[in-house]
Amino acid sequence: MSRKKMKAPFFVVNPKSFLFGKPLMDLAHYADQLAKEHRIDILFTAPLTELAIIAQECPNLIVTSQHMDNIVPGDSMGRVLPESLKQIGVQAVVVNHADKPIPFSILASTIQRAKEVGLLTIACADSISEGQAMALLGPDIVLAEPTELIGRDQMSDRAYVTSTIEKIKEINPAILVEQGAGIRSEKDVAELLQLGADGVGVTSGIVKAENPKEMMKRMIQAVALHQKERK
Amino acid sequence: MSRKKMKAPFFVVNPKSFLFGKPLMDLAHYADQLAKEHRIDILFTAPLTELAIIAQECPNLIVTSQHMDNIVPGDSMGRVLPESLKQIGVQAVVVNHADKPIPFSILASTIQRAKEVGLLTIACADSISEGQAMALLGPDIVLAEPTELIGRDQMSDRAYVTSTIEKIKEINPAILVEQGAGIRSEKDVAELLQLGADGVGVTSGIVKAENPKEMMKRMIQAVALHQKERK
Amino acid sequence: MSRKKMKAPFFVVNPKSFLFGKPLMDLAHYADQLAKEHRIDILFTAPLTELAIIAQECPNLIVTSQHMDNIVPGDSMGRVLPESLKQIGVQAVVVNHADKPIPFSILASTIQRAKEVGLLTIACADSISEGQAMALLGPDIVLAEPTELIGRDQMSDRAYVTSTIEKIKEINPAILVEQGAGIRSEKDVAELLQLGADGVGVTSGIVKAENPKEMMKRMIQAVALHQKERK
Amino acid sequence: MSRKKMKAPFFVVNPKSFLFGKPLMDLAHYADQLAKEHRIDILFTAPLTELAIIAQECPNLIVTSQHMDNIVPGDSMGRVLPESLKQIGVQAVVVNHADKPIPFSILASTIQRAKEVGLLTIACADSISEGQAMALLGPDIVLAEPTELIGRDQMSDRAYVTSTIEKIKEINPAILVEQGAGIRSEKDVAELLQLGADGVGVTSGIVKAENPKEMMKRMIQAVALHQKERK
């Protein structure tokens, strides 16, 4: 099935399970408006049970599931069915996040299955060699953040960032490299893009900001500015 | 938070992951209409990602999640957040299905958490002694079907059915006992209710029937008839 | 197959994975000598890979595995085969420890399988209602320690201890109740036995003591004294 | 710590959990004798609980664990402690077998940890791209057998075998490539070595042979012959 075409630079709003219900919808609606205004690819994740409503109400977002099970329609209970994701309007899926690890032996087939169903994949890895290994399995985006920095105030250092990007593109230049971990302001976003990241993903930097919507706006504006300058 | 009050006899439509999208919505709408018409408690399960839409469109169903993770709002990725289930209109949750087993050590707290959030629990066990053990953990409904019969054409035998019910109520008479496994017609439904089951749950008997909606109707009518006769 | 007959009071030395190689063997040899001297049932656990040697060298200990998989001889890789445990001289097995949780749905069959193979089972639960539920599944010993106290300096309070014992024996008076968590001296051991515990299990209290062998001796002497006084 | 140096060609006897006790020891003793006689590297795996005794009695075998947990000495229960493996004389460990999958996110650190403790690693992958990805994580040996062929009578086809070897060595020429799956005779062993495999691993071909010891001997002789011819 047809899949969304991703382009750099992109931005990922990943509220994990910090938000649900109205506060989540408010953030999603605002992101939707910013995506339209700045013509930027914004991936927006949410708890599994909230994806359908966001997809209904936010046509400018690339609504993104935080997990997918490699199952087919049948007698599975309580798992994340790829076909259902596609059906409700989800366009991308995060696989192998540190909080939802996937056995190596089913990673490759999960990524393959997402493709067949028409979903983009963002595959997480937490070191450079793992990022390279992941790249061999053919996802669209590799997010290579050191697990120990997730949720912390400290950003990955410049050397780590540039060498992640270089090493992953060495394996497959078509793969987009996302940077995350420790991003606290629009300056961090701009810096990572200048270092060569194709996209930037943020959780704590937004949901724990004094004013999450304002912070998200500034970060997205930084992506938009980078996009303009690249042209 | 306030929880739905269950009453016997009830019926559970559990399409597992056999259905999604339009065929699932068609079945849900029809079940919704039958629930209203016959004033019967119908629990209706669906893939996690379809629950929100069913809850929006089917006010007469007790929309039921097929799993729940014992997490609180926070940095979890790709898990089933109890608060989100409640928020989108889900009223009940299946825990410990054979296809989504929960470690014994978190079962008790998962059932407790569902209560706090305002969700009913249907807890699965696959033998009489497990059914009794489960009853001690305080769920609303215990479904005690032998795993080896799930999806088969053979129903649990009468002795198993009556002694399951008796032994579970011995532990806690307030717990409702659901019977499932191998139910293929409205006669099976009627028989189980006559044997003392508080509710009956069906998957294959409906989704693999020649005409699923017609079969579901006949089964629900059998429940309605039983309800009338009991009065 | 024939199983060891347990009698109260018993003592459990559970070095978890704190010890291996020579320090573990030293402790085991000393426990073996104390078991012989005081004619007391001492269960001694060890990392999976050390069990065979302890069983060879310590005939007076009830050598105890820290886990068992519910598998039969066949194509399993890297799992704990019940038949092999029995073969190498292991006589008991801990199931469902907080660090090695077992899904509810395979607990009953795991306990049953241990019996068939000729192994005693010590089943862990972490609250009174879980202890009761566990008792329904038929293990030989139930260890009911609140998970949050494991490894801490604080012992379960008296009310918890006595009501655990009472409630579990209500379900099945033949089950022996072990108390653990927060035991730091021979006085704690004596107190728990006086409160009605059939046995006492210790990890940190021994391995983190200034002199582990000396502390173990004093604790075992406390068990021996209690045994004498009961006669 | 010092690790065994592997050289091609090698042979892996992997009785999985088919054997334990005396029949396992008989096979191990015979393999030990053949290893000495033919001066060949023979890796011999066994259930976790049998490793210590094999290591004691079979000095010419590279005794191999079927799993290892990435833990340090401490409060783990029922897991496979790397330090204990080394201590009892184990020299290698299989990681990520299809029957004991490891999450991608801990594979890299597990392989690294084995190195630090002084153990060789045989890492399993079940396709060419997974084999390449695995090679990036730095194991000593990659076993790349398609999961669907494990335990079957059919061998991987020649094209699969040669391209696995080529593609994995492309990533890292120092990695040894093992072939397994469907090997039923000494001819199969010889053929795989001629196709370029560094080693061959067998389970069913031996344990289900009419005369396992005789079959193992003939397979090991095939390896020895190949070794001679290469010189």
C-alpha cells in the first residue's frame, strides 16, 4: 500500500504517555496547525488508544504509533494490529523504543511488514553500532539516541551526533537519521539540524516545558527556518 | 471513578483481531442496536486502536479493551494506558487472556488499578483452581475456559462448567462467571446460561459463522430469552 | 518420582547471584555441616550453573534451583529443564520470584510439573491475597514477602506475618509458610518462627553481613533452638 | 579475561534439551575423545544445569552455554550469570537462539559483556540482512540459519549459504560463519565446509540419528578431513 514520502527536515512530537485526552488533543491540534502553516513534516505519537481520534481531527500530522506487533488479522488479543493502524489513518510507527524493546529476531520482519501495510518506520537504536545494524534492516528513519540520556537534560555530544549520522548513511544513504535525547529549546533543535540530523524528536523538552505549546511552536519554527535556509 | 454495574445474564462479543475497520464497525453497530432493543449488557471487544471509534458511535455497548498495562501517565511507549481507556469511553478490560498473559505478580495490582480508574475487569483463567485463585484477586468477572478448547468446535463439558461456577462462587459469590470456548449456536448459549453461567463470550462462533451478524443476533436473543424467564 | 519430605522449622539460604565459585562453595559447605549437626532442613539456592557441584559436594542440603521452565526434554535452548534439575541432585525449586516472574497461566502447570519430576516448590507471592491465590495452585511452600521490602533493612510487621500465615493455611493447612524480607539477625529469625512461620529465608542478612558464615551459623542455631523447644 | 582462540574449521554439537544426565555425558565424553584425537575445535552445548559437570570431565571440548543474561553478580534470581559460566569452565555462549531471543537493545551489550568475562559468542540470526546486522555487534561467530529450517530435513540451499558467508565477511572478515539447519550426514558437513562455512552445527542430525555417537563421529571426521586438505 502507498506510504507517505518523508522529507528532511522533519520534527517528531512524542508525548509518550505523559498526555491523554484533552491536553493531548490540544497539543495535537496546535501541531496540526503549525504543520500546515510551515509545510513541515511533523510526526506526532500518542498512546495507542488515542491515535484514531488524532488521525480523524489532524489531517496535517503524520500520526505515529508508538509500537506495532508483527501479527496478521486473527485470534490475537490486545496487540497492535498493523492493518488497523493503517485503517484508522496512522502513517508511521516507532519500533524498538527503549521502553518497548523488540527481539532482534522479529525486528526485520516487523519493519518489512510495516512497509507492506503502508506504514513508515522509525527504528530506535542506542549506540552507533546498533544504529548501523538497524540500518541494515531497512527502516525509513533511524533514531539513535543513547538510552542513558533519554529524559535527561543533557544532549548527545556533537561528536556522537555527527558520527551517528555518518556511520548510518554509510550503510544506507537513503535512511533518515533522527536525533533525540536532552533537547530543551529551539536552539538545540537548530544545532542538531546544522550538525546534519534529518529530523529531531522531542518528549520532555515539550511536555515538561513551562508552556508546552509555546515551546513546541518555537522548536517547529526552528525546523522551518532550517528548511528555508537549505533551499 | 464510577464504574459500570454489571448484571447477569450478559453477553461478550470478542472479535479478537479477526475484524477491523468497516466489518468491525458494522458488527459493533448491530450489537449496539441489539443491546438497546433487548436491554442486555453486551461487552464488545476490539483491537486497541479501534476502541475509541466504537465507544463514540455505540453508546449501548460496554466497550471492552483486550488488554491493559499497569502503568501511570508518564514515559511509557506503546503500552495501554488505563487513564486513556477510561477517557475514550472504554468501560471494561480483559486481563490475562491466553494470548496476552500477565505475570502473576502484577495481576493483582492490575485488577486493583482498573478499579481505581473506573474499569470493570474480566480476568481469564484456564482451569478450576486457576479460576479460584483469580477470584481471590478481586476481578468483576472470571472467564474460566480451558486454553486447549479456545477456537475449537468443542464446548467445555457440563461437569466442568457447573463445577467452575460453583468453585469460583465459593471463593467470592459476588464474582460473575463467564463461559466461553467452543460456542457455535444460540443453543450452546442457552445451555450455558441454564447451567448457571452469568455470561457467555463468543469469538469464532460469530466471526467464522456463515452470517456473523445473524448468528450474533440469535445468540443475543437467547440471552434475552433467558433474562425474561428468570424474572 | 519421590520427593523430599519437608518439615518445619526450616531455613533457606538464598545467596541469589551475589556469590559464585569459591565463596559460594565455602558458604555451601558450611551450611551442609550445620544441617548435619543440627538435623535441620536447610534449603540452599545458587545460580543455575553452580547447582550441580553443590549437589555433588553437600549431601545434607536441600539444593534448590532459583527457577524452572515448564518444558520437556526436546528442542529448548538455554532454559531450565526440570528433568535435568532432578538428575543433578536438586530437590526443590523456587517459582515466581519477583526477579523471575512467571505468567499466571503457566504457574499452575509449572508447580504440577515440579511434583511429577520429584521437586519441592517454593512459590513466591507478594501480598496476602496473592499468597492465598498461590496456595490454591498447590505448592509445598509459599513465601509471602511484600516485594517492596526485599533487600531492605525493614522486616515485614508482625500483623502482616501472622495474618499471612493464617490466611494461607485457611486455604490449605498442609502448605508451609516461609517468611523473608528484612531479616538481619538471629533474633529476627527467632521472632518469625515464634510468630508461626514454618521457615525463614535470608539473602542480604547473610551475604551482606560482616561475617556471612558466622551470621548464617547464628541464624541456623536459632532455628535449631526453636525446633528443640517445640518438642 | 583470556578467551579461547577459535579457528576454522570447527564443529558444534548442540543437543539442546534433548539429552541430559547419562546419555548427555556419554555423548560429551565421546566428543571429548574425538576432539583430542582429531585436534579439532568442538563446541559442545548442554542444558544450563549440566555445563559444570561436562566442563569438569571433558577438557578437550569448548563447553558452550545455550544462553547468558547480561547481569552482574547481585540480586538476580534464576538467571545465567556470566561470571559463573566462566568460573565453572564454560568457554563460549550462544546468544539470541530462535528459542531464546534477546531484545535488540541488549544484544550489543550482552556480546560485549561476554568478551569482558572471557567468553566466546555464537550469535544467531535468521536471514542474510540479520546476519550482517549481527556482525556489526562484534560476536566471534555468526550462525545464520533460516528459522523455518531449524529441525527440518532440508538444508539451506547453496546460494543462501555462500551469500550468507560473503555478506557477513563483507561487514567484518574476522567473524567466523557457522552453518546449521537440516544437516543429516557427514556429506552435508563436508559440503557446507567446501562452500566456505567456517564451522557447522548440528542438533537433530545427531540426536535423532539411529546411532548418535556413530553419526557424530562421522561428521567430526568430515571436519578433520577438510582441515587436513586445507593445509
